[in-house]
Amino acid sequence: MRKPNRRLLVVALHDDWQGIARLPRELSRAGFAVGALCLPSAFLAQTRYVDQFYLLKNRHPPDRLWLRALVQSVQDWQPQLLIPGDDPAVLFFHQVLRGATGGEPDDVPDLVLRILRSSLPDARRLDATINKCAMQETAARLGLRTPPQRVTGECSEALSFFAEHGGQPVVLKQPLGWAGHTVEVCRDEEQLRTSFNLLRRLPFVRLPFVEENPETLPRRRRRGTARATANLIIQRFVAGRAAVFAAVAWKGELLAGYSLLKKPAPAPARGPSSVVRVREHPEMAATAAAFIAAVKFTGFVEFDFIVEARTGAACLLECNARPSPMSSLGSLTGVDLSRALFAKVRERRRQPTSLKTGTLIALFPQEWHRDPLSPLWRGAHHDVPWDDPGLLRALV
């Protein structure tokens, strides 16, 4: 009998993403063998829970070097799944696959393409997991609760949308982006005009293997090239509590997940709180399950919500097609995402779990960096990697 493959390869293109460095511990404890492709300076490179590292020595490696490193590490490690460790890695995976299906198969071996396809949503639905416009369109088609929105490249249309919604606050976004860097909340017309012009002037996210002018590329690469749209998304601002649904899926099936509500920081606050409370929220779980099924998602995923202050309804804002910084909180939430994935790939029966509703968790080092004397530390479980001293030193 063939021995099941329990190897995973985590890929992180940037070195400043802290959350992904916490996941190998949970994956290892679940039973996986963990490989990692990253920069030596990455937080991921500091954890002791990686079995095999593939480190790029170039501080700013070009796209082609990343592709070569991916091919070499996959051929050597031969993982069952690839896990994108950050949003740039998600875009990188998508563009590698699109490049191959668009006419570059000689650059990407069949083994790598097969594992990529196993690790990503259905190829026809890739956009819905990275492009905010396509995500909202998919959510609307499924009848999921989302903020009213419009996609436009004209400031006059944005102003019309603002007026149609009674001059209430709106949110402007670029279709691609992360960490809130391409998002602006606008409370009046003047602020809307300023933010619209600012976001239009900001460079739009450049995808790996994407050029501004595909005509400058050799013919064999053009078909694998996509251009980031210059349109912006304008959404009605939803008042309420920020929340996250962290989940893991397999071929369109939601395996496990949990809802976390972000606790507001008391005044005077030094930035947004990094303290969350475990909650059971059926609408968030049902929304995630419907979206995952629609795009046939595999792997770790994070959904961002606003829980409306007046009704308690969950309004879907974004889908992040990679592990959440909170995907490693299984021991504190009572639902272990890594163990759920391991049980699925090994075709084992999952042990029943019980959500630890009400548990308060202070994310480390985020809350400590925000305010070392934060009163929110009291009564919260501290998410400190005491058993991973190398990573702990890097985080502080």
C-alpha cells in the first residue's frame, strides 16, 4: 500500500508577515512534515517547526528567481499541497498557473502544475479569491450579505454613489491590495474627491509576471499576462464590529472554522486592538461555506466581516485566500484547523471538537507592540510562542 503524502510546502514572498510563522507549529503537531520557501530574513525562517527550508539569498529576488526556486523546492520536497504564506504568494501562485495555461508549460514542470492545481480554487474561479470586484460579484450571485458597492474609474460616479446613499460614509478600495494600504474611508465629498485621486495616483498592485504593456512581451508570454484594472471600488460604510472567520477547506468543502470578533481598544487607543473574542456566528460560517463551495477552495482561508451594530448580521467584506494570522489559534478556540486538514488528507475520522465560545485572546506581538500596558491584556489568553525561542526573539 502506498504511504500517504503528509508533506506541505509553505511559500512566503515577503519577510515581514508575522502570522504565517506561527502556522508550522500547528501543522507539525497535526502530523504534517513542513517545508518552507522564503527569504532568510522572513519570520517564517525563524521557527523551529519547519522540517526543510529552501532559502533565497537574494534580498529582492526577481520574479524568475522565485519561479525557479518554487520549481526546485517542489521537485525536491514533493509536497501534497502548497500553502501561500502571504498575499503576494497567492498572486504568485495564480500567475504561475495562468502563465502555464496561457502558453508557457515548458517553464513549469507537470509535477508543479499538478500540485498548484490541487492547492488552488477551480481555475475558472481564481479571480473571485484575489480580486475584490470579482469576490463581491460572486458573493452577490450567491445571495450573500455584502455592502452596496459600485466599480468605477470616474470620480463623478463615485460622488453619485455617495449622494445615492444619503451622504453617509463610504469606503474606497483598489481591486487588489492587502493590509489596508489601498483602502480609504471617506465621510464627506471633499474627502471622497481627495481619496479618489490619491488611490488613482497610487501604483496599482503589480502581479508577478504582469507587465503594464503586454505588447512589449514576447508572443509566447502574452497569453499568460493579465493587467491590473485601474478602476476603484466604492462601498457603503457599514457600522459595526470587525470580525474574522478563519477556516480550512478541501475541494470546496468547509472542514473547520471559527469566528473571532475584534475587541475595540479603550480610549485613548494607540491604534486598532489586536484582541479577539471567540464567538459562534452561524451566518459567518454559512457565508464562508457557500463561498468555499462556489469556488471549490482548498487550503486555509480568512473571511473579513463587519457584524452590524444594530442587527448583529454579518456583512462580508473580503476573502483572503491564505492562512489568517489567527489560523494557528486552535488550542485556544477549541477548533484546530491544521488537525482538520490532516484528518481529511489522511482520510481519517475527525475527532469531535467544541468551540470555546467567549475566550478572549491577545494576539502576540501585535497587541504588545500596540500598547505594552494595554488593559486588554487582563483576562486574555496571551498568544506567545514560548516553545519557539528563535521565533520569539525575532518577534520582539
